Amino acid sequence: MKIAIYPGSFDPITKGHLDILKNASEIFDKVIIAVAHNGEKKGFLTVEERVMLIKESIKGFENVEVDSFKGLTIEYAKKHGAEVLIRGLRAVSDFEYEMQLSQTNSALCPDIKTVFLTTKPKYNFISSSTIKEILNNGGDISKFVPECVFQYLTKKC
Ligand code: ADP
């Protein structure tokens, strides 16, 4: 059974994340979306809110689960018997950071490989930070996030 972890902030989950997830779920037997508790970054949503919205968004996927974790991603992956970490690539600007991250993880645990996936072009530019920016300025985010996220954030803000 090939298990893949898709780690990230998901603050909030977007249609870009979901497209990566769809591709991953077709390749691997089980995918765990793992929301990182990031001590340094103050989140827009709490980790509990993010997990709740992801749970709602992944209802159509049979082999996808959601969880949250503290500490190193690679340790979390080892604990769950995962062989693969999924990361998404948007533009060249993502590349340097993602490359450094994957090489660091590979140095820590060579058995766990990072697999990079891309989205359909229509979702490629979407990022959680742009969503927050649009939302804070009263714009319409409905095209960029799953319906449940749109409803929740509209009520919250
Ligand atoms: P992090 O804070 O770890 O970067 P994010 O929630 O922002 O977490 O993103 C998780 C992963 O999903 C990252 O690898 C990011 O590059 C990828 N990702 C996010 N949005 C997109 C998108 N629209 N297209 C491709 N990859 C994406």
C-alpha cells in the first residue's frame, strides 16, 4: 500500500490544493493531507478550522484523509508509514524553496521521496495568501475555493 502525505498550511484550502489532491489520489493508494501547526506563522484560520474545511472539501475522495501535526513533516511521514511527500509547484518562484525543502527532507530520510505535482492551468495561480488578500478587500473568492470554504469565510468575515 503506497501512502503519500500532502503537508502544508492550507490556510485555507483552495481549488489549487484540491486539484493536486485529486491527482495524488489517483496515483497513490492513500493520501493524508497533513495540516502543519506552524509555531512561527500566525494563521488566518485556526488549525481546527482548516481541518474542518478540508474534511468538508474532500467528501468525494475515498482514499483521502485529513490530519494535523506538530514537528517535522518527515517524522510524521515515517510514523504513518508513508513513502512519499506530495508538494505542488506553481511557478518558478516556488521551485527554489520546494527544491531546498525536498533535499533537506531527503537528507533526513532518504527512503521518503518528494513527488511534485502541478494543477490544471486554470488553478495554477491560486494561493491561500491571495485568497486572504481578496477577502480582506471585499472581493469575490468563490471561483478560487471549494463552496464550503466560500460559505464559511463569507460568514466569518
Ligand atoms: P506551505 O505553507 O507549506 O507552502 P500551502 O498550503 O501554501 O503550504 O501549500 C501546500 C503545497 O501546495 C505547496 O507545495 C504549494 O506549493 C502547493 N500549492 C498550493 N497552491 C497551489 C496551486 N495553485 N498549484 C500548485 N501547487 C499549489
